[in-house]
Amino acid sequence: MSLGAIMDKDTINHKNEPFYTKAKQQGYRARSAYKLFEIQKKYNIFKRSFYILDIGSAPGSWLQVAKKFAEENLTKYQDRHYHREEYKILGVDIKKVSPIEQVDTMKLDITNPSSIIKIQTFLEGEKFDLVLSDASIKKSGNKFSDQVRQVKLCLKILDILYLLKSKGNLVIKLFQGEDFKRVHRAMKAKFHFVKSYKPRASSKKSNEIYIIGLNKK
Ligand SMILES: C[S@@+](CC[C@H](N)C(=O)[O-])C[C@H]1O[C@@H](n2cnc3c(N)ncnc32)[C@H](O)[C@@H]1O
């Protein structure tokens, strides 16, 4: 399938934007890839990350980025400290993700309890080193109710952090607004280091923001 057919609508709607051109040239399925690169540059979230869960992964650009770093990590961290012999990446979304070699995907709703059982089966008793969530609710246009729904989704995701190993990292997308502090506080209870960050690649018009949690308690 051609990259054009896979690229997400949001990316295609920004055709005149430098990140759109860059994504197309470099073979990324969405310009969101550059948000994750910026987050990595600032917070080094992929350090020693081999088992990675990407929630809300369609069309798949974060999976492409995750695969790049996980692959590099196999040779980069062959030392006596924490490392794994293989990487495992799972992308989950309510939409289907076109295949990416050596990356697993599942079409599921993360808020559904049966989805968690499927993810646990995938993990075979292990835990993730890194959880990414760029998942976002379908916006209605009402900023207030959209933000409330997005917060609800984020809190559900925070509830499944028993799938993340201790000292693991999380990146989660939120919308700025009233309940932002609620998620920030919940993150503070779970991670030693918590910061919010708006990458340059995130459109100025959008109220999205990412919360980064490092070093899970
Ligand atoms: C902005 S897109 C993600 C883009 C992706 N990070 C990339 O780089 O290609 C947000 C995704 O979240 C997904 N999503 C929203 N709610 C979800 C849920 N409850 N469970 C799983 N995926 C969900 C949507 O279907 C959508 O594909």
C-alpha cells in the first residue's frame, strides 16, 4: 500500500506544512512522528525500552519511531545493566493499522476490559518498559466536553499501568483545560518525574499537550 494511502487525514490536511513534507520524504505515516522525536530528544523516553505499548496507534507513525529506537537499543545496551535480547512492540487502536514488519497490532478499544486481557496474553507474563498514548477521542467541537472525555480516556489508561514495569516511562496525550491538573496529579502519584510538554510539531491551534512520566514508582 502506498504511503499516501496510509497517511492520516490530519496529516494530509496540513499539506503545506513543513512537517507534512518531512514525513512524506522520510516515509512516516503521520507528521505526529516528529512530536515523538522531540519528546525523545528532551526526555530520552526510549532509554532501555524494548517492550513498548503504543495506544491509539493508527495510522502508525509512532510505531515506526518506536521500532527505530527499540532496534537501536538491542545493540546500544548490551551491558550488565537492564537489557533484553529482543524487542516487542504492540500497537492498539479502534482502527486497523496497516502492517509494519516486526510490530504487532490489535484492533481494540483500550477502555474495554477484554482488551486488557488480550494485551496481557501478548505480554506472556512480562511488562512493558514504555507505554505511549497518542490516543484521542473523536472531537465534537465543544472544547469543554471534549476535554472532559479526553481526561476520562487518560484516567482509564493510567488505570492499566500495572502493565508497565517499575522504573518504566509513559507519554500520554491530553488537552489543556480545567481537568488537566487531575491527570497531572494522578501521574505524580505514579512516577518520580512528571512534566508536561508541547512539541513544536504539535499545531499551535491545537490544545493538545503531552504529559511525560519517567521512572515509575
Ligand atoms: C492522533 S491519532 C494517533 C496517531 C498515531 N500516534 C500516529 O503517529 O500514527 C489518535 C488515535 O487514537 C485512537 N483512539 C481513540 N480512542 C481510542 C480507544 N479508546 N482505544 C484505542 N484507540 C483509540 C483513534 O482511533 C486514533 O487513531
